[in-house]
Amino acid sequence: MSAPAIGSHDPASEEGLIRRFLNATELDTRMLGMVGALLVIWAGFDIYSGILRPGDGLFGGSFLTPRNLWILMVQTSSIAVMATGMVLIIVMRQIDLSVGSMLSFIAVSVGYLQVYGLGPALGVGHPAIWIIAVLFALVMGALVGCLNGVLIAYLRIPSFIVTLGGLIAYSGLAWWVIRGETVAPMDQTYKLIGGNGPLASIGPFWSWILAFLACGGIVAAIITGRQQRRRFKFPLRPIWAETVIGVVGSLVALGATWLVNSYPWAPKVIEKYALEHNIPIPDGALDASGDAICREGDKIVRCVNGLSFETGYAIPVLIAISVGFLMTFLAMRTRFGRYVYATGGNPEAAELAGVNTKRLTVMIFTLMGVLVAVSALISTARLDSATNSLGQFNELYVIAAAVIGGTSLAGGIGTIYGALLGALLMQSLQSGMTLLNFESAYKDMVVGAVLVTAVWLDQVYRARMK
Amino acid sequence: MKTRFLAAAVGALLLGLSPLPAMAAGKTIAVSWKTFQEERWKTDEAAIKAVVEAAGDKFVSTDAQGSAQKQAADIEGLITQKVDVILVVAFDSDAILPSFKAASDAGVKMLSYDVLVEDPNALYVTFDNVGVGRLMAKVIQDAKPEGNYAFIKGDKGDPNATFLFQGITEVLKAALDSGKIKNVCETFTDGWKPDNAQKNMEQCLTSTGNKVDAVVSENDGMASGVVAALDAQGLAGSVPVSGQDGDKAALNRVALGTQTVSVWKDSRALGKAAGEAAVAIAGGADPASLAGVTKFNSGKKGVEVNAILLTPNAITKDTLNEVIDAGWISKAEACAGVKAGAVKACD
């Protein structure tokens, strides 16, 4: 490629610049496209909501506010966790339609266990309840997922059929466990997993610590990456490209942290917390624009310089991010992951090369079951109750998230971060349209259309890349 | 031991194979359920069966398993068996009309139970669904006569969601028109799902900056999502919330004060009323002459039918004893976590 002349303004050379930047940074252009689409959607919602009802958002609406983005992240986490597993399943040329019903089954079981089992046996509020409940759910998820996997791998029943059967059967089981009742309330510590409200987050201090750790991690990853490339005589990225990646990555981590740390606790929550923990509330005058609380006479009012708390990262969001990292590591850096992609790319060749594809299938479905259990924990904790309807239709959203994120149904192709972005994109559309009071019929139409459009764009993109 | 078991097994088999006993004096009353996969219908069946058997009549039931075709075949089978009365919980209230006509032609008396079937010859036994909406709105309006209201409606595809909202707006119309009550959020909830209701409520609180004074939620499941969303903002307990169904978790919330009202339709009362009507009709009574029968024509097609409309109960903190006394929920379940002296029914 010839270097463009400095100061030249013809479009071809600018395209050359962009291409040179992308080549040097080795960034996934598809991912950049998704991030771009996400930002456009967010800005659009903020502007539109601002027209309807002015707010404090970046463009004068109520979408791009710390509060809404914080809630958006929490709302996304359950689907996001499952989508990371679905990527690997689809990469293996399989499908799991049973995740929604499985979530329902695990959710009601773990709810039943807490309310009717552990609560009466250990005493409500016993500190071991949440630990037992979490372990129970994870083991149950692994078992159910393993069952799916064994049926698919060893009895050679197509995964579509096994999990379609699961979709129906697990919802029946879920109904059978609690007979259509709603089980509530969940254990107080367990509830924190759901991130419902500011108390279920880690606060600004630990959020900043995490942010700095993340920045350190990014720098360390870049340095070790360079060393590895040098060791194996791979071409190195130019230093400026490494710097850009490091700076942008760190800015994203710091920015996200700044965002979640700018979401103040609701005044009523501060009031309750202060009363429970005997924290004095300072005197001050009423100012409805403030996020703090003050004592004015014998009344508690909103004010600017009073008692206030910032929220920080919600626990389910941290769970989803950790799952994302672990799964990425598993997919990119382990033999297990390489086998999965190899099998997905060409099952016969992988088998001939000595990959035990049957065992691999069982493992991947077991992993999916565990991830479904994690989502079941998040969903029940967030709703503070367990019902049959939790998880219903989740399989559709999970598969859609993976596919929007660039996972190919033909197998062999798909990334974890793509699925996470896909989940965030879909939830953004839904939350945004709810914020604008769209009728739910329109929401369904838009989400469906976006799914199909995303796959079409993907086809066009892949065809051009060839 | 082994032989006794065998004998018992053979006996059971013989009993199962033996022809139905001849109906001497008793009539046969049948129920065609749309699906038996929901908890509540079992309660209804027990209530109907008790009334029917106490009157010396015979009770049979069929389960359409959520299929309109299966339900039509079920009813055909019941007509062939020459039952006297069929109570139908229609899966599809239009598709079932030919079956109703065929039954009437064969001299079988028909009742539509809980779900309206617009056949002028059938007696409709149900709770007053518009009344449920009215009752919900009334309790919430009493608790919060003015302010910003959020409306969390049920699934857009379910006519009951619209019936309910009809009753709700009927009560609140004057206050909405005069501006005393402001409708700040109104949204359907896909599949009546609690987690969707939670998301909708979160979005409502975000868009209004927590300025919501009361929430009318069309059922208890969705109320659980609404209360969770309110709880995250420290508002649970100070914002009135409605619901219906008498869910155990919801009744507990009523006792705890985070939900204001759960409108309760006692399915045993409904089963009892329907059972009694069926027994009377089987004995030759004219449906129009039964006690409590009114004319009903608010269906889609406006067909006038005879109807028994039961009034639901509004369960609030003050009337919580009604569900406990009726044995619907145990005191321990209803009052879990309630502080002494807070609720009369719990002390």
C-alpha cells in the first residue's frame, strides 16, 4: 500500500488512512460497526426522549443519563451471561433452545429451596442460605445441561430436537415444582446478586479500584502480547497503535466507572440507610434539584450539599463482565476453546485429528447449563421472587444476541464480546422504546427487524471481506 | 404380601374395566377444561365436584390441553355419552360456538365458565372482570386521590387486560379529566411477566424522575416486579400498588404494606355457584329463573346471554382475615415478616 501524500484531500487517501489505522491496530471492524450502531441508537433515544420530556441526558433527554445506563447494564446482564455460552454452542454447529425453560426450572427450584427449605430449616436470614442456594443452582444447571449434552452426543439426537424437547419439558418441570405459584421473598444477601437498587452494588471506592486494576490489566496484556509475538516471530503492531489501544481501552474503563459512580442513590434509599445505620443527616434547605438529603426542621428534604451516596458497579454487571472475561479466555486461550472452534469449522476433520467431539459436546452443554444457572440466580435475585414465567422466551433473546453479535449459524465463527454487545444492543432498543412509551407491538417489530438486518449486514460484510 | 398386592391390582383393573353404573336418579354433569396445566383449575374442579356429588349427581371432566380441536372433540364425546349439562372453559371462545350449538341441538344444557362464549342458550358464570378493574382503581384512588399514576397493563393480546383497564378508567375518568390524576406511564406487559413489569416500571421511574405517586398493576405477578422496581428507589411501601389473583406472595406484600390491594376471585365460590347452577339446570330449572342471573351483553359480538356475575373481594390490610379465614392462605404464610401490631389479621 502506498503512503498517501500529506495534506492531500482526495477521499481515496482518507479511506487509506482509516484502513491503515485498522490494519495497524488489528481491531475487529465488525465490532467497531456495532459499537458505532449502539452509540447512534443511544444518542437517538436521548434526543427523542428529550423532545418528549427534557431530562439531564447528554443531549437533553433521559436515556444517556448515569441512572438509565446503570439500569440498562443491570437489565442486560442475565441475557448477556447466557449469550456467552450460546456463542460456543452455535460455533459448534449446535443450538440450545431450552435455556429459557431451564432458567425457569432452576429459578423456581432455587426459590422453593430458599423459601420452603432453607428458610424454615436454618432460620430466615441465616448467612449460609445464599451460599447453599448458589451452589445448588450451579450444580443443578450443570446436571441439566449435561443431560442435554449426553442425549445429543451419545444418543445422536439432533440438538435442535433435544433442546426443543427441553424447552417444553423443563417448563413443565418448573410448573410442577411450584404449581404456578410465585415464591417470595428471597434471602437478603442472595438479593444482592440481582443488583436491584443501589445497595446491591460495590460503591464508588471499589469501583475505582477495579477501574485502575482494569487499566493495569490492559497495559500488562499489551506488553505480554508484544513479548509473545516477538518470541514466536509474529509481526508486531506499531508502537503508536499499541498506545492508541491502551489509551482507548483505559479511557473506556475509567469512563464506565465514572458513569456508574455518578449515579446517586435515590433520596428515599439514603434516608432509610441513614436511619438503619444511625448516620446523622446534616441540616440544609430544600432544593429539589439536589441528589442529597438534608434535615429541614423535622422534615427530611432533598438538597444539594447534604448526605448522599454514589452507586458504583452493580453486582450482576460485575458477574456478567467476569463471565465475559472467563469465557473469552476459555475460547481464545485454552485447548478446549480451540477444539470448539475447530469442531465448528469442520467436525469431520476435527474428529479425524483426534478431538473427542462427543465429550466436547457434553462439556459445552454442561457449561451452558452452569451459565443458565448464573442467569437464574441474577433473575430471581433481581425480581426478589421466583415464578414460572421467569426465563420464558429468553432462548430467543439469547440466540438473537449471539447472532447479532456476529456468531454464524454455519458454525466456526463467533466471539464472546460480540454476543455481549449484541445483548446490550437488544436491551438498549427495548429499554429505550419503553422509555419513550412505545407500544409493545412496535417494540417487537423493531427488535425482530434489527435481528434480521444485523444478519444481512453481516453477510454483506463477510462477502466483501473475502 | 405379594398375593394381596396382586389381588388388589386385579381388583383395581376390574373396577377400571367395569361399565359405568346406570344412572338411576342422578344426572351427569361434565366440565370441559381448556387446560389443566394451571394450578387454579384444580381448585375450581374440587368445588364443582363437591356440589355436584352432594346433590347425588355424577361428575366427569375432560382436559382440552390447550387445543381448540381437542376441546371440540371432547364436547362431542360428552354429547355422545349423553351427559345432561356441560360446563365449558373455552380455549377459543369463537371456535367453540359450533360445539355449543351441537350440544343444544342434542338437548344438552351448556354453561360457559369463566370465559365468555356468546351463545344465547348458554349460561355464563364468571367473576365480573370489569368489576375487578373498578375495584382496583377505587382502592388505589382512596389511598392516593391525586398525583401521578402509572398503569402497568397485562398482555396486549389478552382481552382481559382491556376489560380490566376499562373498569380502571371508568372509576378514574373524572379525576383524570379534571387533572387531579395524571397518567404518566401506561404500558402493556408482554406475557403478563413480572420481570417485564419490573423493566417497564424502572423505565417509568427513570423517565419521570421517580415522580410516581401510585401504580395500578393489573395483576399480582406484575405487582411483584413493580414493587421490586419501587424498592430499588426506596419507594416500596410509600407508593400504593394494586394487583389481583390473591397470590400468596402478594398477600404477604399486602400484610407487609408494600402492596395496597390484591383483588381476590375466590375460585371456590365460582366453582360452587357454577356447580349449583348446573345441578339446578340438570334438574330441569330454566337458567333465566335462577337466583342471581342477570343479562350480559358486553362481549365482542354483543350477544345477550344469561349470566351469573360474582363480585370479587378487595383484599387489603384490613380485610386480610378474609383469605386466612377462607383457608386460601395460612396465617404464617400471609404474615411472614410482619411486625407485631402492624396488621390486625396477623396478631
